[in-house]
Amino acid sequence: MKSVLVIDDNSDIRENTAEILELAGYKTFTAENGKKGVEVAQKEKPDVIVCDIMMPELDGYGVLHLLRKNPDTEQIPFVFLTAKTERSDFRKGMEMGADDYITKPFEDIELLNAIEVRLKKASILDNKYSSSHQGLNQFIKDVKSSGLVSQLSDQYDVETFSKKQTLYQEGKRPRYLYYLTKGKVKGYKTHEDGKEYITDLFSDGDFIGYPALIEDKNYDDSAVVLEDADIIQIPKDDFLQMIYGDINIAIKFIRIITQNVKEKEERLLNLAYSSLRKRVAKALVDIQAKFNTTNTNKPLEISREDFAHYVGTATESLIRTLSDFKAEKLIEIKEGKISVVNIDKLKNLLY
């Protein structure tokens, strides 16, 4: 059960607020002044604190200052409950690290919504997201669905893109974040000699094109549809608002991005120094994870040419290696489609 600490010197407001929260299923603590509130917060470590500004002994600003200085309480979401509506008071509280304001008098639903949003934010920031595309995608979905960005539109039109249709091209300025609801897309670069290198593969539920948006630079690769796809185009400004509207969310996202970049560097090193067998095995594991998130036995639907571009080898070399893997019963090939039979051996291939 999540807990909320209510700090207010007005007994009617304090008890009324606590009663609303208890009826909504929260465990509540109360304090009649700022000094007592700090003591209760340090002892009980509530999940959210709702605090009045104007109080005797220690006002709300003082409470927030002391709690933010204490490592044990600095991350607790803090919501000011106040009758003061002057812009300077709001700005002062936000600059000190407050998460939200509720102005008295308030509706029950307004209070409960504010608490729910703060809890969702805390959950997102505490969650350990992987540095993979899946981790990044889940993080963005959580931020969008949490209600932290009320201005972000909840609905965008889904557009159908046909096979071989280009989403964006290397060197162009980004305009959208692409959300792939159904289908497959590849990101690729073209070498000066005309050879193609696949940088990424995307499937249902993936977000595409965010690095260029975040870094505010031209695309350093191109994206093209591998099979008919349904895609939502989220305008650049909406995406940036979603990520940078909250500094803690921005920091979390950047940390995940950093790990994702490291994974891409490791893949480049693998291409440069690993044997062809190990590169093909690693690619099979990667593509299995990207394309078969729900059914591990589903055959991999990717052309031999695209597969070779992902591995960084000639198509003929890839085919020979796949033939070897089939003979070793690591994969099955039926009607040209590849099914992974022993993913553990592929992950731990020695040579």
C-alpha cells in the first residue's frame, strides 16, 4: 500500500485531505506543522508528501528545503497544497524542487490525480530499464502513458507505409518520432562504394528516429520499410516536450541512450574482430529478440540480402554459414525461412 504524508496546520483541511486519501486506498500520515512534518517524513519515508505553504514554526518552503537536503527523503515526490496563487510563489517552489501544486479549495479528483501522477513518475524513475531498444521503447511508453505530460496528444493518426517505402533519409533534418505499431523497418547506412550496412532492425512496438531528434542533428542513417507497416508519426516538438518537460525524465532517458550507444559500439567491435560464424550467430540472436518478442518459435522473416547487410558480409558467405548451422542443428530452414532451434548454443558459440 502506498503512503502519503499530509502536512497542514488547518485541522479541518488536514483531516479532510487524509480522509480522501484513505478512502482511495492510501495509507496516510498527518502532521500539524512543518517541523513535525519533517520528523514524520524522516521516520515513515512516505511515497508522496502533500504540504501546505503557510504554517507556523516551519513553512512549506522550509520543509521542502530540509527534505531535499536529506538523502533518505530527497527523492520523495513533493506536492504543495496552498491558497497562494501568485506566480512568484509557484516559481519559487518549483525552483526548490517541488513536483506539483494544488490550489485550495480543490476537488477530490484533482488531489487524487496529482498523487497518482507523482507515483507513476517515481515508478518510472526507479525502474531499471534495459539499454536495448525494448528498454528504450518501454521507457518512452511509460512516460507517455503516465500523464506526466498533459499537453502531449493522446492520439495520432496511424498511416500505412508500403514495402520499400522510405521513412527518412541520411542527411535530412528530423521532423517526427516514428512509432511502429505493426510491420518491420530497417535502419541502414550506404558506404561510399555503394555497399549497405544495416544499423538497426525494428518491429512492432518500436520507436524509430529518436537519436537525431534528441541531438538536434541530421539523420546519420536512413530508414526503409521491410514489409507493409502501420506507423504513427509523432511531431518533433511533442516528443521533445515529452522527454525534456521533466529534468529527471530527461536524465533517465539520456542514461538509457548512453547504454544503448555502448551496445552499438560493441556490435561494431564484434563485426570488426569476431569470426564470421560468431557474427552470424550473434545476428541470429539479435534478430530473434527484435522480431520474435512473443513467439520464439516463429520463423525469422528477413531476406538473405538484408541479413548479410546486418552481419556485414557477402550474401554467399552468409548462406554457407547458415548451411553449417543447419547441419549442426542450431537452426532449421524451411521454405527459405529460418527458425532458431538452439539459441543457447548460438549465444555461446566459441569460434
